[in-house]
Amino acid sequence: MSEPSAPVAETRPLFESVTLSVPLQRGETSISALSIRRPKSGELRGLSLQDIMTTDIVAMLTLIPRVSEPPLTADEANALDPADLSEIAGTIRGFFMTKGEKAVMEAMAAHYQPKT
């Protein structure tokens, strides 16, 4: 009789890197990339999960300073280029994807991958 195997822990990244298409200036420092950390429950306080899942701009602009490294100020988050805001919001949305959603996305990506 075989023994039941231990559950396999899901390996989900804690950080994702985002390269900004339009770097931010902080004094003499140029910020060209951000590390976005998977939010902890307390960092979602005051936000609607639905707004996060739909990448609502107000929700994202509130959440980005809480999860970015280096930490952005509210003014810096508001100054993000729209393409960069979209990239960061997509990264944050990715942290909330279920296993099923990820499987569908991976299947779609594999299906549409150029075949050479």
C-alpha cells in the first residue's frame, strides 16, 4: 500500500520586475525599473477586490505605492506613463489569477505561439 504524497506547494513568485518605458525622475535618480511585490491582505485595505481584478485605475494608483520597490510616492504613481501603468496593473492582476485562469492563459499562449 502506498503512502499518500504530501501536497505540493504552489510556487508563486513574490516579486515581478517591470521595466518602465518612460523612467521616473526622483531628484537626480532615474527610476527605470520597479519590482512589484505580491500584495499582502492588509495592503488591500480600503480597496475593492473587484476593482483590483478589473485593474481599476484609482485602485491601482492606490495599490502601486504599497507594493512597489523602490516605493513610489502617490505623485510618482500618478505621473506614470499610461503604458507603464497598464504593465504594472497587469502584473498586479497576475498575482490574483487562479490556477485555472493561469492554465487557460498558458494554453492560449502556447496555441498562438509562432510555429517555426
